[in-house]
Amino acid sequence: MNLRTLDGTGVFSAQRPCVPMEKMRYISSRVETLAFPDGTSLLTNYKIWHNNLYAVAVYEPNVESDDYAPTHVTVQRFDRQPARDWRHLQQIKNDVCGPDWEAVELYPAQSRVVDLTNTTHLWVYRNRLDIGFEPPEEGFSVSVTTTPLS
């Protein structure tokens, strides 16, 4: 059984998203001051994007000349369910940052966990990261044979 092939779009994929998703639309820019318990504060600006399923905030890095400073992207579903469809997150990243940018999701040390809402956080870089796979060659396919476990 041939499960995965390189289709005509150049996208290596086994499936498509199960719930149709519209392209992200830019809504507005906002500026706010974040106050911390130690008395310090941070002025941050961000852009809001929406589509039929998600609300997205894009926080640009405060360092203008650092190509390695990540853009922080937060993703929330309007129905408050977890945002876990990889293809949706990939399309959101493409729509709000660009198709050539790369993103990571961090699973931090337990001492750094912040879990207040059902929000997915992506850190997006304009430069290629030294992790991940290389794209398959044209015509590449994978055949999988499964054997039942005893």
C-alpha cells in the first residue's frame, strides 16, 4: 500500500486537514505594556490575525538587527479546543510569517511551564534551523506493511 507520495504541489503529505481552514486575515496591531511581579515592565507590540477557526497573535522580537531572534506566535481556537492539527499550524505559520520561515514548539523544563489557557505557542525563525528533515526527491514514495503485534 502506497501511503505517501510527493504530489504536484511539492508538499510531502499523507493527509489533508480534517476540518477546512480559511486563510488567515490580518485584523489589527496593538501595543501594550506587560507588568511583572518584580516591578519591571516590557512594552510589546503584536498583530492579531483571524480565520474561521483560530485567533492568532504575532509578537515581533524587540531586537531589530538580530536575524536569530524568534517571532512568538500564539494560536487559540475559537471553540477553546486544543490547536493540535499540524497542517493547520503549518498553514498559520505560512500565512502570518511566511512559507520560508521555520517554527518550533517548546516543551520546557517543568520549572518553566506556563499553562494558563489552551494556547499553542510557536517560536518562528526567519533563518533555517539545524533540525528537521530534508525534502524528499521527486517521485519519492513510501510503502508500509504492518504486522499485527502478538
